[in-house]
Amino acid sequence: MATAKLYSGAGEQKGSVDLPASLFEQPVHRQALFEAVRNYLANQRQGTHDTLTRAEVKATSAKMFRQKGTGRARVGSSVSPIRVGGGRAFGPHPRDYSYTLPRKIKRLALKSALSDRASNERVFVVEIPAYETPKTAAAAQLLNNLDLAGRHTLVVLQGGGVGDQLYKSFRNIKGVRVLRASELNAYTILWADNLVFTTDALSGAEEVFGS
């Protein structure tokens, strides 16, 4: 049974908690992780790059020099791709790089990433009390007490009214990313050195992805 250390909202260890086997005790499928990361990065691309073809370059259409008698190669246009300042042949143009990855592959990659972090004891569970207002200092102190300050850390929250205040508390800390339990993805898990789940977020993740 995969387990993780359980901490209070102040960062004091209270014991351990069993992690859902359906998420944290699965074989690590490297190919699924590769496909999930590739898909995530491709979907983030804006695809706004563009180059000018010879038809789009603005220049005179006059012949650069006479056809014969100069000893030079004949040249008909200054916008030819072979000339400096001319158009680009087969250059990139705006396009959509996104594509859909099969749901089973994404789910397999997610479970592989979670299982890898759990097997290396990089999963922490905390019982964070309700924040009525954002408390970035308290959130930073919690990570410092967990010895996670300055390290890539993914904080997973359940969401909702209280979760919104927690989200605001963690989001401005350097090296920290915050996700709802329903937003978990393999790329962000692999980006993080450590995962910090709230107790309700752990249950929420099992409910969404455990099947």
C-alpha cells in the first residue's frame, strides 16, 4: 500500500495516510508519459509564426539588370527566395498544432506520473484549515516547514469557495503551481519535484480519476 506523510496546516507531521491504489500504485508506462507530455506541449503552442512568401514581399517588380551583356547570371526578381530580402520558400505559416490524445492514454499517463512520485516518497498530504482571506505568508511558511521551499512543487486543491482562498495563497509563491484536483495532468506532475495534496483534494482526485 502506497502511503504519504500527513501534516497539519502548520507543517507538523501527524502520521501517515494511505494513498488510493488506483492512482498511486500503478505501473509506470514511459511511452504513455511521452505521448502525454508531447500532447500537452503541442496544445500550448499558439502557432502564430509566419514568414513572407515572394508574393507578400513588397518590392519593385522591375528587372534588376539587363538580361545580357553583364556577364552575370540572369535575375528576374528581387523578391526571389534565393536573394537577400526576398521571400521565404516553404517557410512556417500560422497553424493549429493541437490534437486530441485518447482518453485512456491520458489517464494511463496521469496514473503513471502519480505512481512514480509516490514510489519516490514525493507526495505529501496536508490538513489545511479554511482560509477566510488569502494568506500567502502562511502558505509559504507551510512549504518551508515541509522543506519544500525553493523546489518545484505542485499544490493540488479540491476547489470551491474555501479552495479559492487557498489558490490565491499559493499561486504567487516562486516555484509553485496550483491545480484543482480535476485539472491534474501528467505534464505538470512530472514538472513538479513534489506533490502536496489537501485531504479533500486527494479524495477528489480519486473520485475523478480513480476509475
